[in-house]
Amino acid sequence: MRFKIITNIFIGGTIGALPILAGFVSRGFAAPASFLLDTPESRLTISGSVNGAPLQQQGPGSLSTTYSGNFLIDLSPKTVQFIAGGVADANTSGSWDPLPNATAGTSPADYGAQANFGILGTARFAVRNLIADGFSDSIPLSSGLTFDASLATVSLVNGEVAYRSILASGTSTLIGTGSGVASGNLGTLTIARSVPAATATATIQIPIAATVIDDIDPIGTATINFVGSFRGTVTSIVGDTNFDKSVNLDDFTALASSFGNDGSWLAGDFTGDGTVNLDDFTGLAANFGQTAPAERSSVPEPAAAAIILALAGLQHRRPRKGAPVG
Ligand SMILES: [Ca+2]
Ligand SMILES: [Ca+2]
């Protein structure tokens, strides 16, 4: 199948990259796309109970926080697969009780909760250093680029709970897997091309509703529901079907298997006309072996901003051509 398509392309055009491609036949370089979390749009709110007593907020916003970092997804024309190894780091939402060593006092924490045990008083919980990730098998991707997010699993790969009550004080790790990502809610992938087509940005929206059970001995069993959504983006160049920042044989294979058919960017339609044809192949061939730049933060770093300002100042001071020199 693959060889037949290569032959067709060879007849269709004079592409200098083809001998290089032929040299890589059957070698794969699959790597996941690293989606950079859009922090304001990546937020999870917790609810639940400890030993039957509902979790309440310690203060405004203490049960909700944003996440920064990345997560890894293998993209193919018809599937998505969450790959373990991403770092979705919960940001601190405020200063909450208790301190990390479980004594009274407040210090920055990702989440701050409390539960009322009646005659036994109120227990306070502060969650810190929480890092979430996700994994899944291969999940079908519709032609509209939606997928069933409930087929992925949320995992907490790091986190500690400090707790303080009349009964007991201490710390407990909060590590484990959630029961699933929002069932009934579709995840979506959208791909926006630059004009003219040179780069594309993939944005993934993932609804999350995962429940984690944690034994906080001796206070009891905590049932914590994480509900919200993550949004992440990754930008790459023409030819990179799977957004792993590299234009290689994986991309060629994806394009070749869709050649002549309708398809998305993931199938090799880089021009955006809805079909995978020779124009798309030409774009891939031109970038074959190229690597896309690493993800850039939307906010200039202080050092870079200072350099830009310094350059602007130099440019301003430079005498204009032909201007009289004092
Ligand atoms: Ca690629
Ligand atoms: Ca096309």
C-alpha cells in the first residue's frame, strides 16, 4: 500500500526529497505532542467529603485553582492517545490552614478545605505540590475532531494533604488515579492555520470529572471530585501532521495513507482545502527533516524585554541617514 502511493507521488511530481524518504522506509519516530497548558483556561474545582462530612471552602476560591505545565498526546489522523509523562502543576489558590507540617497557621496551598465533624469540631485540609497527568489507550477521533474524554484516566503523580483536627494532625500523600475524565462530555481539537499556510496551532479542550479516593488515616476516607477542564496548545510547521515538532517519516506515512482523500491537518492537509494532495506533499517535502521552534511563552521574559527595549533605544538614538552630524 505504502509503496503504491510512493510510486503515485513519484509519477505526479519531481520531488527531490523522495530518495531521502525512501531511505527511511519502515522506520518510525513517533513522539507525542506536548500541549502547553493555557493557565487561565485550565482550572479544576474540588468537592467531596471526608468520612461522610462534606468538604467546604476555607475561604473564597480555596476549592478551585488553575494549572500550568503540559501534557502529552499522540495524535494521528483518526485517534488521540494520552501519554503519561506530562506535568500539570496546580497553582496555589491562596494561603490555607494548616501549615505543611500540619500545625496551625496558613501558608500558600493549591487547595484549602474544611469539614465539620459536629461535636468533634472542624478538620482543616491544605493540599500542596499537586501534579496531575493523564493516560489512555488509543481513543477514536471523529472527522469533526472530537473524542470521548471519559476514555482517559486522570492520575495524580504528586501531592500532599496536611490535616489538622481535634482527633489527629498529620500529612498524607495524595497520589493515585481518578476514576475517569468527564463522561458524556466530548473533548475537542481545533487546528488553526497561519495565512499563508506555514504554521498551525492545535488547541485541545479536555473536560475533566475525576474522583480520587484517599485514606487519611485516622480521620477517615476522603472522596475528592476534581471537575473542570484543561486547555492546551501546540504550534508547529507545515509537514508536521502530529505536532511533535518534527517533520519525518511518521508525517509522510500519515499523508501517504490519506493521499487523494479528504482529511484534516492530522492527515496531511496543510493547505486547508480539505483534501490531501500534491500541494500538501510538496509542503511536507520542503520541510522534511526540519524541527519546529519550541513553544514560546506569550509573555516576554524580563531579559528578552530588556533587550528589545535596549535595541529600540539604540535605534532611536541612531542618526538618520543624511541628518547633519553635530
Ligand atoms: Ca511529526
Ligand atoms: Ca490540501
